[in-house]
Amino acid sequence: MRVQLSEKSKAEFIELITKDSITCWFEGDEFVMPSGQGKTAKGIVLAKLLVWQHRQNEVDELKLQVAEMKSRLNDAYTDGQSAMYAARQTKVDELQKRVDAVKGLIEDLNKCYQQDHQNKFEYWRGFADSAGILGKRLEQALKGGSND
């Protein structure tokens, strides 16, 4: 009888039948059971083989479905990771904008200091006004608000 089973499945079937003290083997895809073991034993073994082959087909189909599900889950996980990365990158970009805005304000304050430092009187008089305005601009920049 010709069968389509994997080598592993053939070995498992032979192991199962051997427990019943029945001698049989496979030669390629051909099932071999020597005579002298009785027609009943041969009928039982062939019935078991047909059921085994049918069940093995079901197992193979289920394995294929599991592999497909794993692939889909992997794809979904990868897509989810990409979305999380994009969200993190957006947050990083927003924070970088805030840091850049604060750096710009600090540079403006430094320029004011350099210009007013030449005349110390002017510097100290304007410092209170400039510090208050720049302080508010720094706070807005750190919160992500407009610097206008």
C-alpha cells in the first residue's frame, strides 16, 4: 500500500504497531507487512495506517495554520513596534524643538548682555526688563508654547 507520510511520521507509526507485536516497515512510500501475521492483524494494521495517514494530514494542516498565525502575529508586532517608534520619535522631535527654542533665547540674552555690557549703566537699567521678558519666553519655550 502506497502512503504519503513524513519519515518521522512513518517511524512513529512503526513504533506504535511494534507495540502490538506486529512486524511491518516502509520501503520508500510503500507500506510492507509480511504474510504470516494473519488477515485480521493485516486488516487492523491497514485500518490504523489509513487513520494515521488521515490524522497526519490534519496535523500538517494545523501546523501550516499555526505557522501562518505566527507570521501574522509577527507582522502585527512589527507594525506595532513601528507605530511606537514613530510616536516616540515625534515626542523626541517636539522636545528637541523646545530645547532649540530655549537655546535661541539664551543666545539672545547673551547678545543683549554683550551689547549692554559696553555701557554698564544701560545694562543694569535694562536688565530687569529684559530678564523678565526673557524669563517668560524661556518658560513658554520649555512648555512648548509660542515664543512670540
